[in-house]
Amino acid sequence: MAEPMVPPTAGLPLIASDLRPWGSADLAGALAQWLGVPAVQLECSGTSALMVALAALKRLAPARTEVVIPAYTCPLVPLAIAASGLQVRLCDLRHDAPDMDAEQLRALCSERTLAVLPTHLCGRVADVAAALECARAVGAYVIEDAAQALGARVHGEPVGWQGDIGFYSLAVGKGLTTFEGGVLLARDAGLRAALQQANRSTVRASLAWELRRSAELLGYAFLYRPRRLGLAYGRPLRSALAQGDWVRAAGDDFAGTIPRHPLGAWRRRVGRRALHRLKRFQARLASQAQKRMARLAAIPGLEPVGDFVPGTRGVWPVLLLRLPSPGARDALMHAHWGAGLGLSLPFVHALPDYGRYGHVLAAARHDRVTQARDWAARLVAISNSPWLDELRFARLLQILQLSALDG
Ligand SMILES: Cc1ncc(COP(=O)(O)O)c(C=O)c1O
């Protein structure tokens, strides 16, 4: 058996009774109630949810062709935009927070802009009000990318509810999971109808994909345990690191094809049962994060990234930390990434620096991304999984203390 391993993010483990093949499959209804909204729409992934949202908006504003996203985000986002026949524009980040720079966002928005995507990176809530102001000034929509932030709230309301459309991911590692899955929400009933129509015209049943995802979810239920995770996560990670392939190690190596099919009934049942435990799990993570963030903040030179928009309460799949220099960050990761201490990178590069996604960025490769590059070079994510016990967290603190001195 492999050594105990900490997963890179705090996913909600499944229990045997979640897997029963009977009972209500109304995950959409249960999620809507959990969030306190009238309705949500399920999709087979966050990426597919984004594509449904873009298809709906395209139909409402066919002359608009550009979508503005943060220059440091999941590469699936520009892949989805390009696959929707739209053009990506990259907005640089603020120097003081991993969120879009409002001034640059204003400069990027024009009558060509279809939508702007404020992104709640790693559970930290983005400034959606600022994005709305820029978008509204040119008649564009706001889609909140809340893929990593199910359960986060703004003035008591769920993230995703401030913009025109919001989406969550139910992929592995995002907290609640159906192995892959996506959730769409919109405050406006007309937009909700447009999302349903876009789903009907773009999503097709696929038994092959559903069988594959069901098998993967079963595998997750079995392997997402400290003593088994080494098999599913530790080995591939160490192999990628041994080859110096950080993009693969971080899981940023996405294929071009984006499956588009409904979320099957069995996986919806599993998700619905696990949802009963999510609130308590997230409260436990928040309390652990609060204590650990304070200890990280006490180390001179380290910058833990907390909630930076007033009135917001994020979720804590990971603790984000900015190191004093790219050299210190890289040395830390070279020495400790594969050691099972829960260290990882949210994303390896600012989007233009992957190279492999250049074809979907097109002209956006030349957008200014100076701060995004700096965030990409100095950020680390520390797993907030409860399996990162006190002993190992204390060891990590010692390592980080030395890294901060390195800077
Ligand atoms: C910020 C962000 N947006 C979108 C996605 C896409 O979600 P999914 O993996 O469910 O397709 C992800 C997934 O990691 C993400 O992190």
C-alpha cells in the first residue's frame, strides 16, 4: 500500500451509502434549495456549462464576438470560448489580489464584448460589482466563473447570483463531485429559459460518456482515501515531476475535445446524497483555514490570500499563498511538490505562456498580462484537506519559513 497522501484540494469524500442506485435523482432541486435560489440547471461539466451559457448569450446578442477572462485561469475556459466560435480577450490581474484589474477590464470592453468572466479563483470571491460596471457600460453580460467556489457567498447570497449567469464545477477536487459535472444559475427567468433552450440545442445523450464517468466516480469513491490516494494521484504526479512536466503535474494538460452530454441519473443520486454533508464539511474547512491562514500570515515574507472583497465569504478547498520571489516558489516546488504535503499550483502559467493553447488565444496572446505572470510565478496552493494533519502542517510551516528567507 502507498504512503498516506494529501490530495491537492479538499474534496468531499463519498461514503458507501451515497452509491445506492435508488432514491431521488433530483440533484438540481436539492442544489437550488441548498443555495437558496429558485432553480439551477445541470450540465456534464463546468466547461460544458460555460458553453451552454455562451450559446444562450450568443443567441441574444449575435453581433458580439469577444469574451473577456482573467489571464490567469483554467485553460478549459479559453478552450470553451474558442469551441463556441468566440474570441478570447485576456485581462491582467490586480497586483494586490488574484482578480481582474478593473482599469484594464474597462479598456478591454467594447461593443464587441459579449461577456466578461469574473472568476472566483480557488474559492476566493472576485469583485463582480466592478466587472458588472465595466460590462454594463458597453451592454455586455457577466458570467461568474464560480467553478471553484460552490458554497461561497456575497452579502449572504451565493456567488454566481450577482452576475447575469453563474456556473459551478462538480469535477473531482471541487468539494461536491459527480466526477465531472456543472451547474448553471441565473437570476433572470428569461435567461434561465435561454439556458434551457441552449442546452436542448447543444447537448446530446451519450451512453459511452455516462458509463465512463460512472466508472470514474466509483473509482473516486474507492480511492479518495489517505492510504489509497497515492495510487490515483501520487504516482502520476511523481512521474510528471520526474519528467519536469509541471503542466501535467498540475493537471493543466487538457485535451481539445469537450464532452457535451447530460449528467446521468445515478451520478445525480450520488451527488444529492453527498450534498447533505457539504455544509458541515465546508464549515470544518473554513475553521481550519482561519487558523492556518493566521499561522501563515505570521511568517514574514509570505502573503496568504484571504477574502479581499468586503462582504464576501469564500470557500476553502486550498489556502493560497504568494511567495516573495519566483525563485523561492520554484525551489519550494522542486523540493516538496511530490512529497504528499498538499503543495500544488492552482495553474502553472498565465494563459499565453502555456504555448499549447496559443491557437485558442489568437490575438489575445498579445494582451498585457504582466501581473498575471507574476501571480503565476509566485503563487502556491496548500491543500486544505482535513487529511493534512497538524504534524504535517507544522512541517510545511517550517519549510515555508525557509522558503520565505530564500526570497
Ligand atoms: C476557474 C475554472 N473555470 C472553469 C473550470 C472548468 O470546470 P470543469 O473542470 O468542471 O469543466 C475549472 C476547472 O478546473 C476552473 O478551475
